[in-house]
Amino acid sequence: MRLWLRYLHEKRQIVLLYFVTAFLFITIGSLYHFENLEKLLYAALLTFVIWGAAAIWGGLRYVGRSRRLEEAARHFEQSGELFPREYWEEGQNGDGEAVFGAQDYGEAFMRLLFLVSGEMEAQRMRWEERTAECRDYYIMWTHQIKTPIFALRLLLENGETHDRNAFLMREELFKIEQYAEMALTFQRLENISSDLVLQKYSLYAMLKQAVRKYAVLFINKGLSLELQETEAEVVTDEKWFGFCVEQLLSNSIKYTPEGKIIIKTDAAETEGKTVLSIEDTGMGIRPEDLPRIFEKGFTGYNGRLDKKSTGIGLYLCRNIFLHLGISFKVESQEGKGTKVMLTIPCGKRL
């Protein structure tokens, strides 16, 4: 009924013109006392029937096209495709010649939509193919780069040189490995939901593993570490959570020229949560940069000073935290340090 009312609204000028014309004929006939006025009324009634039949036929076509357009709109909202697959199987798609050969505007409009939809579908498939090729290449590259990294690590560990240069080489090699791991994580982020394995883990054990991995950076910069022992268990994914902790540690070490890093846990106000805080005595974050540090590609004032920041690490952390059900908060004072607080779902105490 809604579409029929819309059809009558669009054709209101034609309907009004018909009734005005019929009224004029009948009025003039009455004023001049035509002898065949009854026949004139019969002709008006007959034309009304013919016009009504034509209007109903046009309305059926209008309602049909409108319903198909609405179906296409709903299908586009749900799937991103303008028309369902069965439309293509019915051979409804055409080309430019089909548009020019249409019998009316409505038919030409529908054929044009099919033509545009077909081109959009072809472009989408080409884009997906190129994206898949790039993704496969970067995943392959990230896996392959680990081989020379591992070989270089073995050479450094088995070498007889233990001077300052060898130590710095180990540090730079560690950074290369971390950048490669970040690239692999970025590629996997799209399918993180299917890769999550949520279990109870000892929070202290995971923290010790991350700290041990970054020991070379702590030693090289002369930073002290205060790691509070905890008996808390958390419900998370060990691999993805460990990556985030490593990124937060990496940032703390990078932007802390001297001082210490404090890692501790507290019971959250909400039952069943544990708050993990990672605090440093580094250069801090400017107030205007603080709201944007988790944005993709944002480096801020500190990142421009470092000239090596990618603005990807915290962006990855934010997305991973959202999938793990971890809420996060950052407090910072420029020149005094930064504190990151994570509220993590946990099991009962050990």
C-alpha cells in the first residue's frame, strides 16, 4: 500500500489534469444545454475506466521496480553487493547497448543499475585478489626473514667477541626481530577472532617471560626494573596478550632515557578483574598527544623526536585489547613519565 500511495503521489499532476479536463467538458456541456449530455457523461465514464486500467497497469510496473530497488538496497546493506546472485543468474545484467535499447526510463534505470553493479563487483573481486596477494607476500616475507635473524643470533652467541659493539649488534638484531613480529601481527589482526584461545594463565609468569625477552635493552640503557610478584590468574590469550605487554615494555624502554620501569598488579574495584600497571620515569607524553596515541600511524611529538616510531604498536594493542575484553587507560606527565593501566578478566586466586 505504501508503494501505491507513493505512485499516486508521483502521478498526482496527471490525475489532477484528467479530472480538471473531465470537469470542463461536463461543465461546458451543462451550460450550453447539450442535447447529448448523457452521452458525454458516458464518454467521460468510459475514458475514466480506460485511464484507470492504464494507471493500474503502470502502478503494477512501478511497484514491481520499487520493490526490486528496495530489495537491492537491503541486500547492499547486509552484504555490500547491489543485487543478489540470483539476479545475475537470470541474465538481468546488461551492457551499454542494453541501456540505450530500453523501452522507457524505468527500464533504462534498472539496466544501468545492473551495469554499475556488475562493474563494482568486478572491481571488488580484483581488489580482493590484489589484497590477498599482498597479504600472502608479507606473511611469507615475515616468516622467511626469521631465518637470517636466527642465523645472525647464533653467530653472535657463538662468536668470541664480547665487546660493546657485539652487544649493540645483539640489540639491533633484537629490534629487527621485533619489527618483523609486528608486521606479522598486523597481517594476522584481521583474523584474530578465529585465532584466540582464551584460558587461565599465571600473570606473573607471562610478565617474567616478556621482561626476560627485553633484558638486553634494559641492560644496554642501564634501566632498573621493579616487577611485583603476584599470584593472580588472568583469562586471556597468551600469545596476543604477550605481544601487547612486549609492545608496552618496548615503548617504556624507548622513551625512558634513565630511571626505572615499575610493573605491578592490584585488585580491581569490579570483582573478577585484575589491574596491571606498567609505569616508567621517561619523557612522558604531551597532553595534546595523549588522546591520539592509539590511533593508527600517529607518532606524536615523541615519535618525531625518535624518528623511528611507526605509530603501529599501540594501534595493534588497542585492537587486541578490545578482542580480549581488556580495558585500558593511560596517564602521563610530560618530563615525569607514563603509566599504562590494564584491567584484565581473571580467574580465582591461586
